[in-house]
Amino acid sequence: MEGLPILSLMMLVPMLSALVCLFSPAGLARMVALVATLVTFALGLILWSNYEIGGAQWQFTERAELFAGFSYALGIDGIALLLIMLSVFLMPICILASWEAITKRVGEYMAAFLFMEVLMIGTFAAQDIFLFYVFFEAGLIPMYLIIGVWGGDNRIYASYKFFLYTLIGSVLMLIAMFWMVAEAGTSDIPALMQYDFPAQAQTWLWLAFFASFAVKVPMWPLHTWLPDAHVQAPTAGSVILAGVLLKLGGYGFIRFSLPMFPEASAQFAWLVFALSMVAVVYTSLVALVQADMKKLIAYSSVAHMAIVTVGLFAFNVQGLEGAMIVMLSHGLVSGALFLCVGVIYDRLHTREIARYGGLAINMPYYALFFLLFTMASIGLPGTSGFVGEFLSLAGIYQTSTLVALVSTTGIILGAAYMLYLYRRVAFGEQKNADAAAMKDMTFREWAMMVPISAVVLWMGVYPESFLAPMRADIAALDARISVAAPPSDSNPLMGPPREHAANHIEHSASHKEGAH
Amino acid sequence: MDFAHSFALIAPELLLTGAGLALLMIAAFRGDASARLVSVLAAAALFGAGFMLVPGLHLGTDGPEVLAFGGLLQIDTFALFAKALIFLSAIAALMVAPAFFNSAAAGTERGLRAEYPILVIFACVGMSIMVSASDFMSLYLGLELNSLTAYVLAAILRRDLRSGEAGLKYFVLGALASGIILYGMSLLYGFTGSTTFSGVRAGLEGELELGALFGLIFVMAGLAFKISAVPFHMWTPDVYEGAPTPVTMFFATAPKVAGVAITARVVFEVFGGQVAAWQQIVMFAALASIVFGALGAIGQENLKRLLAYSSINNVGFILLGLAVANQAGASAMLVYLFIYVAMSVGSFVALLMLRDSDGALFETFADIRGLSLTQPAIAWALLLFMFSLAGIPPLLGFYSKFVIFQATVEAGLVAFGAIAIAASVIGAFYYIKFVKVMFFDEPADVVRGRSGMAHWVLLAITALIISPLGYLLTPSLTDLADKAAAALFMAV
């Protein structure tokens, strides 16, 4: 693979296909989009298999001085690798999800999605801070169109809200970037990650970046654009929004806020914790009373992303690893849940929970997948959700007992609203004749669900595959930020070691009872 | 004095003047039947004059040998850069005119008049003189030549009420502004004893006297009027809406470039020693233009009027580069100007393509509903221009804001930059309204007319420039702008 600019190639394939789709009739555009995303996914697999664990921190680097003011510099570490994999993995599934649901302006729709894929890969792979900004911000255009053109009834309000919220957040970050580059004399992200900004300035810079990432994550109280955008977007739009776009916020924290401003991050950790705690409890309660399935899942996303931010600002390895796994897991699980909603929405054209019921009777396979993803969302052991949430909460417990305590209620509330949703949709009586007459999943829908469930189980049973590539990067990040770690309020006292292990059994005693 | 040298320096202006006079003769003897020929020849003359600029732009011409006529004019790289943009915009304005004037869009006065290209040429001569002025006298000469032709151009549809109103408004308010500039110049002359830029600069050294300060403010106010910066912007929406659309396109580009260029020259070359005296004025004008340009546009239904507010908004960003008061800011400003011209030409050409089968133009939001279904090419091009004007990457409009704000922050004006960029989000609101109307609404399906080759070519070129491919232009563009900006500071 030496010399092959695989990252550029991964962006070039969807880019060119997007142009082709723009001028293609519906049927051809679908095929082109599917093939292009599958090819990109295959390239992604090559990327992963060639990624050298324990090798150089930045791999597959490319650099070209194409522009004035910033350079075209790409390169990935383990964190970026996994997020790129998440994006290219979800993309073909999104195309499949839109196969029949989208009937008008198919070419433009597919082009918007492929363009989105280019931008997502670019955002995670950019090694120049301004190049990152270009990719990060450019996502507004296709997403605005996806929500606005192919969205639901209230799509215009949702698209405006999405656009303006996100734009306001990011422009302040741009100003901060200019200041940083002027101060450090380089726009290279790896160099900036090592640069020690003055503590006074860090405060302002951190706030400017926070304005952007907190909207993207989204953190309470800046989350209000999310339920609107989710509800109005078409199914695949919701999948991408929940699966990848929300991760841009978390990625921003892990790539910029933490390593570049460690002192400010510690200083503002309380703010992040406070907002996250409110988000976990409040949005979970809100999710509990939703009558619209998509809205429920959207609110649950806010709650899950709050676990991510809690883990990130725990300032230890478990927290960071947990946050990354929650991001990956949430990307898969919430994406899959939106797909589940999409499957029945395509049949009945309503997202109202009350219109369904007893689907386990007429759609048993569907109910099975839905159950799996519901459990993964709750964080049942054996699914990806458990690994991430456990690590995050273990991480935050070392920093703050209180935050850990409050955040853990999110798991309980999560179980409440998800099981309640599942009960109303899949169990109980078949009170609506039209819902009872729905057919079970088609082959296309199987093809969407099976890969995601496989990965969810894989990540739940053997998370090492996903932790290994980023272990060194997380360790490097931890080394950089641990000096600034805020004081911990949980002080576990080290007692004298026990004589025996906790599960020690006296052998002699068991002998006496003897063999009956 | 070496006249031959001076004449060599102003060869492009001489060519244009000669061409203008010759074409006037053709027009006078052959009448409006020759309008098309005159247009083509005028465009050729502009192109030729522009071509003459290339060696100078490429190699950079600076130093004492650029002074012509004993220091009345200086043909430095800065002037060349501005002239190149002016000529290009003028060619675009000539290209779109025949289709407009020869169709129902021109109302009862159907038919391109031969005066139109000639007036454009003379306006360009005026602007050329203006941007290369190094004396208040030559500045005023160029300014007035440009303004007088512009008044006529605005009112060129004599029997159209809106056009006449636009011309009259432009004339009354423009004359007022010229008077203000003239009064400012006379004050400066009175307090420094000179009209040359270097002489006035030398006379202003040290403590600024109250009278001279008034002179400075009057000159700045007059120039602000010419570039329609807030608070001297009131004429812009009316004139832009009333004037025939090709003329509006011309007003939004060439005179804007000239006005901004001469403003930059005056503040750096004349008032360069008194930065403290004008920086606050420019900062205020910049912020106010950004905010009012954006707020004023929100309620507009008429697209031309909306673009007028958009141009006010853009002038705000350009002035931001000026407020930085250093070479990086000036260079950023020139990059912005180039991109602004491309975006404006593109948007106006797209508006000119919104015609019914008779050729009458549509100019309200209601008419472009659902345009993406009926006229996808125009709609997608407009989408690019609007997102670009809003400064959303990866379009080139982002790069123009990028350089401006980078210069602002690097000069230490962080809070100022942060406020300005936050205000720019207001502008995004109405730019994305364009996209909303064209892409999200049900089609009105009234735009049925076909457009000629000239429109498509211009639309394609400008769309290509502002598309992400335009970023490949940025190294050479920045290089040119840097050279041009350096020329401004060389005299200091």
C-alpha cells in the first residue's frame, strides 16, 4: 500500500459518483450510489487491514500544497480510523434504506449522500485545521438539502433550525482557529496538539470550540435542533445524522478541545459534567413521554451523547476509551433503530407509536432485530452498548462519584423508555388492522439489519478489535491531559489486601460435606 | 517631463478612449442598428485594454517609474489589479445586455441602444483614472466621469418609470456625495497646501488639526457613499431595483471595485499616518454594513433589491479588511473583491436567465419557487452562488471570508472579528431562503424562456470559479493580491 493515496481515493470515489448521480435517472443513480459506497467501504477495509497497530501515530499521511492559506494534508490515527470505518460502513446501508422510500429526485438525493460521505471522511482525515473546518462546515449544505427536500411536513422549519444553529456554533470556532494558527505559526493539527497555549487564552479558545462542538454533539440546552431535524429528515438522513454527524462533536472534543487546551478542559469540566447530567436525566425523561418514535430515539441520542461527554472529560483512559466505544456503538445502534422505524414507516407512513402494536406476531423477524437494538441501546451485556457505557462510567467514577451516580440513572431511564417503546410497538394486542397486516422484512431490509447486528454483537463480545487500534492514541492523549486532570471527589481508600481472593472457597470444608 | 513614458503607461485608457470616440461616431451615423456591432467592438476594446495589463500584473510594476504626468497618476500593480477586475466586469455587463434590451424585459423601449456600450466604456475610463489617481484632482476627475455615465446608464430606459426614478435618485444623491468629497478635498488642501497624495500626507504629519480631520471625514463619507457602505447606503436598494438588470450587475461590480480600490488608496497613501483617525470610522462602517445589509435583506421579496442589500453586506466584509490597516488586510480585501465580483456576476446572470417565453424578467421570490424542478441548471448555479455568498465552505465565498477574518485576527482585532463573524450568520438566513424557495417549495413553473449562449457561458465560468475547484486558483490569486497590496505600502 506504500504510496497509494488511499484516503484521497476514498474521497474521490464518492465524489465522482456524486457527479454521475446528479445527471442519472433514478434506477441508475441508486445502483451507482450503492456500488460507490460499497467500493468505498472495501477501500475502508483495506485501510483498516493496513493500519499498523502500534506503528506511527499518524498513518497514511498525504500532503499537497494546493491552496493558499492552508494545505491539503490528510492522515489518520486509530481514533479517526474507527470513525471513518463507521461512516463508510453506514453509508451503503443508508443507500439501501432509501432504495424504495425515496421516489422523487433520486439522482440529487444520492448525490447529496455521496457528497456527505466525502465530507465525513475528509473531516476525520484532515490534518490541517482549516481543511478540517472546510469539511466540517461543508456538511451543512447536503444536510440542509436532505432535510429540506426529502423531509417530512415541517421540514422547512427543521432545516433552517439545523443550518443556523450549526453555523452560529462554528463561526466562532473559526475565529479561534485563526488566533491559534497565528500564535503557533502552523495550521498542522498534530503540531497544534503538542503546542502549549497560554492558560488565559485557552479559556477563550476552549469556549469558542465548545460553542461549535456542543451544538454538534448536541449538549443540553443546545440540543433542540436535533429532535426537529431527526423527525423531519428521511430515514437515511436520520441514520447519518445520528450515526456520524453527532460524532463530529465528540471527535472535535477528543481531537481539539482536550489535547490542545488541557488546562481549560479541566477548568470547564464541571460545566460539561453539569450539562451532561442534566441531559442524561432530563432528555431521558422527555424521551419517556414521546408519542413519536423518531423523536423518542432522538432524545435518547442526546442522553447517550451525554455519556460520551462525561467519559471524555473524565481525564483518564477508561473514560476516553469508553467515550469512543459509546460513540461507535451509538452510531450503529441509533442508526439501526432509525432503520427499524424506517422499516415500519415505509409500510404504514406514520411514526406514531400508538398506531402500531403486536408487531411481534405478524413481523417476528423484525421484532427480533428491533429487540436486539433495543437491548443494545439499553446497554445489555453482550452488546456494544454495555462495553462503552461501562467503561465511560468506570472512568468518570474515578473522577467524580456524583457525576457517575447521576449518569448511571441514564441507564435505568434508558431501559425504561426503550422497553416501554418496544412493548407498545412489538408486544400487546394487534389493535390496528392495517398494522397487523404488515409484511415482515424483505431481503433488502435483512441486508441492512444483519451487518449492523453482527457488528453490534462483535463489539459487545470482543471489543478488543475496536480498542486495539486506538489504544496508543488514547494513551498519548491521556499522557497529554492527565497533568491537568481536575481533582477527584471520589477517593477510594486503599485498604490492606485481603488474604484470599473474593471468590476463594475453602477446599477442606467442601471435602467434609463430601460426595453424596 | 517625458510625455511618451506617461502615454505608454496609460495605453489601456488611451485605447479605451479612442475606441469610445470611434464607436460614438459609428453609433451617431449608423444609429441603433449598429448596436450589436458597437457592443462587440466595445467588448473587444475592453478585452484588449485588459490584455495590456497582463505583463505589468505578471511582473509587478512599482517604484517611481509608474508615475505618469508628473505625479497625477500612478499606474502601479494595485491599479492594474483593480483595472483588470473592472474591465472583466464591464465585459460581462456588455455580454448580457443585448438579450435584455432586445426582449420584453426592456418594456416599451425594446432594442439595444448603441449608447449603452459606449457609456460603459467611458465609465471604465473614469474608473481607470480613479483607481490610478495619486492626486485629488485626478481622483475627482475619474470619479465624476464614472458617476456621470452611471447616472445615464441607470436611466437608460427613458420611458420606464422605475429606471427614470433610479437615475434621478442616483444623480441627486451622487451629486451630494461628490460635493461632500469636494468639500473634504478643499479642506485638506487648505490645511496642507497640496492636492497630491504625498503632499497631503506630508502636510498631515504630526498632530491632526480639527479642520484637516473634518476634511478627512468628508472625503471618507463621500467615498463611503460611492461604495454604499452604511450609513450612506440608502440609495442602493432603490437604484439596484430600478435600473435595468444588466446595468445593476454593472453597478454591483465595476464601480464597487473602483470605489473600494480608491478608498483603500486614499486611506493608506494619504491618511496612512493617521490610522487612529480613520480606523474607528471604517470599523463602524464595516460592522454597520454587515448588520444592516443582512437585516435589510430579510424582509425583501424582490430579488434585485435583496442582492442590493447583499452587496451592502459584502462591502462590510471588504471594509473589515481595510479596518485592519495593514498589508495583509489590503491583500485580503483584494482577494475578497475578486471573489465578490465572480459571485455577483454569477448571481445577476442567473437572475437575468429567469425569463418567460417573451423574455420578460422575473424578479421576486414567488417566481422562483421550485425552480430546481423546472430549471435545474439555473437553480443549482444559484444554490452555489447563495451558499458561496453566505460563506459556507467548500465554495470559494468561504475563502474570501477566510482571508478577511484571518487578517483581522492576526492584527489582534479578535473581538471585532468575532462580532463581525457572528453578524455574518444573520446574512446566511436570507441566502438560504433562496435555496429553500428554489428547492423546497412547489414549482411555480413560470420561468420558461430560453437564454442565449452568452448567459450560459458567463454562468458556467462564474460557477466554476466559485466551486471548490476555485480553490486551485487561490495560490496565484493570493500572489497577485499580495503584490498589489504591497504597491499600496511602497509609497509610504
